[in-house]
Amino acid sequence: MAIVADLPGTTRDRIITDINWHGSEFTLVDTGGFEFRPQSDLTQAVNEQVQTAIIDADIIIFLVDTKEGITATDIEIADLLRTSQKPLLLVANKADNDRLENEVVEFFTLGIGDPLPISAYHGQGTNELLDNIVQLLPASEPIIPEAEIMKLAIIGRPNVGKSMLVNTLTASKRVIVSHLPGTTRDATDTRLDLDGQNMLLIDTAGIRRRGRIDAGVERFSVLRALKAINRSDITLLMLDATELVTAQDLHIAGYIQQANKGVILLVNKWDIAKGLTKEECRRYIRIKFRFLVYAPLFFISAKLGQGIDKVIKQALKVYKERSKRIQTAEVNSVIQKAISTHNPPQKAGKRLKLFYASQIDVNPPNFVFFVNDTRLVHFSFRRFLENKLRQSFGFEGTPIRLVFKTRSKQ
């Protein structure tokens, strides 16, 4: 889940995941490294994320490095954690052999309990660690399975304002915001309740052009962003109002379309845009994104919170549209009326015949058409049928999948 690299400062935002160990469930929160004398605004922001995690935690795992031994920073962090008055587990990582495992005894001098030797890389000692966590967990009520909730991924190029949008929506510093491109590396999940509507926000790293993606940490960041698209229901594709549409924006939109995800286009930083009116920008964007004609378009300022309420309402509407199911009789009525005014294509004297159609799935909506010969289905006719379905039933913000199957008239 978390990006791993032999580079200090790789982890920045809090990475959160749910774990089930022998029937006991808890939430694990990974944090960036704490620095007592931060040298930049970015490291200070990481520190704030760590302090938030300490406040929210029921149990704290203090991870130290067996190979490096006790450092001055370890001693300072131990003093800090003692003031939290939370249950502490001192865990000595990188105890990869018997010699190193024997050296963990020096961590007794930190005065916060017995150090537990583990090797996260080799998976040694992690079962015992999980057992210790479960023993310290506070009593909790039985977990009732949650209803399916909308998963909303925020996608775009670096520095278009994705993390700022998350923080505005959550009214908190949930993720680190910086003017430096590449600040966000992992995909971070945030539960959100707005006016009784539950949803999961997924903030992602900026996706740069393939040729500009560096090996290592950045490459893994982009892979996680693409995975976030796949596990979302709806994507908020953010554009920069000062640049409007770039080739990379169109590439990212292509990823979203291929994944059959709902999409809403957001033109961020509208508060500092100059030169064009909204209507001029709208026309230009619609021309560029002509393959996403069904995508709603909003002009927002994540920094000032302008237009955000409308976006969330629209996302909920698109989510409902993706879950909409149309009765077979209604589908066939619309299709039959459509082909009565528009002859199906023909090839080599053979004309396409549509016997009947039906919706077979939702999220996204899937329709199957039974025809006499699938080879006669032309792209333009497929688009014609999709337009008729949209005119009759909506499906705003979501792609529609049309599947054609050959079936004899009998």
C-alpha cells in the first residue's frame, strides 16, 4: 500500500488501511518521519500529520532502526510519546539476523518498554506484533457491515490543486498541500460525511507525461493514481484554469474513459484565471474533451471553496445515474422508435437487424443488443444508439457500455 524507497522523506501524508487479525479489526495509520527541527515548510507539514495521528491513535507503534541503533532523534521522540499517555509498542525493525536481533536490547534505555525485534522486509516478528496490538485494543462494539458508499477519486496533473480540494472538503489539513509538484505520493483515503451522505475521497499523486516520470518513487506514485481510478466510482478530473487543457489532461481523461468510470471536469483556480469568459472556456474545453460529452463541467476555486458544494451534489447525482436500471420493455421501446427513423447500417447487401435489447448491469450501465450479425455494427450506429439512450434515460456523467451479440431470429 505504501511506497517504499531507501530515501528519507518518502512517506508524507498519513496512509490509512483497515486490518483484520484473527477476527479483531483495527485501523492502521502510517506516518512520515518526524523531524524536531524541520528545515522546510514541507517537513513541518509532515510533522503536523504525525502529531494528528498521535492525537487520534488508541495505540502507538514507535518504530526504531536496529542497524542504526539509538539516535538523538529516537530519544526525543520517546520523550514526546510518553507525554501522549497512550499505550506504546516499541518495535525494533531491520533485525534481519541473529546478531542484529540480539542488539535490540540497547533500546531498553529509551524507557518505554521491551523492544520487539522484527524484520518488516522479511516479515519476521510481524505476527507477534499483531498479537500485541490486538491485546491493547480498546473494547469495541460488534462491527456492522457498512452499506456500499460512493468512492470519489481526485485525479489530475501535478499541482492542479487536488490536495487543496481534499482539505477544503474535509475542513482540515487531511493531506499536505504545497506549491511544489509531486508533494503527494501515495493515494490517501478519507471518509467524508456531508449532510448525511457518506463517501470515500481518494487523493492521488499528480500524473505526469510518461516520458517525464522518474524511476522509483514517482513511478510508483503514478501507478497508485491509476489504481485509484480503477477502484473509484467517479473521478473528479481537475484542470488548471491558468492553462486550461494540456495533452496530459487528455491522456488522463483517456485512462478514466477506458476504466468506464463516472467523470466530472473541474476547472480549478478560477479565482486567478484571466483573459477568457466562462462561456469561452466552456466551449474550448468541450471541443477538446469531445469524447466526454456526458461529463458535467464546473469552474471552482479549491483554495477559496468556491463552487465546491455544487460539485459534491453533482457527484452524488452521477453516482445515482450509474446505478440506474431501466426495464427491458422501456429500453426496447426507445430503440425501436430510434431505428424506425434511422435505418441500421448494411454491408454487401446485408442489413443489420436488432431483435431486442436489455440492460444487464449497473455501475456503469451495461446494455446488450442481440443482432443478426455483429460485424454489421458500425461505430457511428453505436454512437447513435448511445445518444438515444442518453436522451431518454439521462446517465449524465457516466459512460455507457454497449455489447452486441449475434443471435438468429429463431
